[in-house]
Amino acid sequence: MVPSRGSFNGGKRDSGLVPKQTAFHFLSRLLYPEFANVIWKHNRFRGLTNEESAQILSQFLQIGFTVGSSVDLLRDAFAIASKYNRSVYDSVYVALSIKENCPFVTADEKLAGALQNDISNAILLRNWNA
């Protein structure tokens, strides 16, 4: 996911799932089942209760997302994937962050490490101060 420029109200975060004033661009139309699958795994294998899972899903579904197309980014994404030996899927998000001139936030340490010398907007999730 790529947070849009100026998407955080004064840089302050809410205590909820994500900041309420956040606009995120997601390129995959599979965003919703991908997210639900993560919640399911935490429910099934990591002790998240059914009630907690339902609450997280409800909060998630209230977020206003912009679902865009990756077609216009494929050439750039393929070049990034080839240069950094990363998947085209991940590289589409990197290409979007470059196009939108906004941070690329990832929990993938290997991906962030591969990009760090050339793509300054790549930020590890644990280091992200929105």
C-alpha cells in the first residue's frame, strides 16, 4: 500500500486500524480478499478471536480506498523488478510511489534493503512515522 501525499491530518495517527483521514492507493483488485485472508490466518493460527476479527474487518471496510489500475505502471514496474530482482507485483507498488512522489511503506525488509540505495522513498513499516 502506498499512502497518498498529505493523507495524514497534521501527521497525527489515530488509535484505530489506520488513520481516519488516510487515502491509500491499492493496485490489486484482490486487496479485500488478501486482507481478509491475513485476518483469517491470525484468527486461525495466532489467537485472534472471532469478535476481534469481525471488528477489524468492519473497520477495514469503512476505509475509503482508491483502487487504481496497474496497466500504466507495468513498464516501470517490470524495469524495477528486473533491476532489483523483485517481483513485478511488489514493483508495481514501488512504481506507484515514484509516480505519486509519496512514501513506499513496506514490512518486507529484503525489498526495502534492495531499494535503499536508489529509491529514497522506500520506508520500512517499523521506521514509518506518519
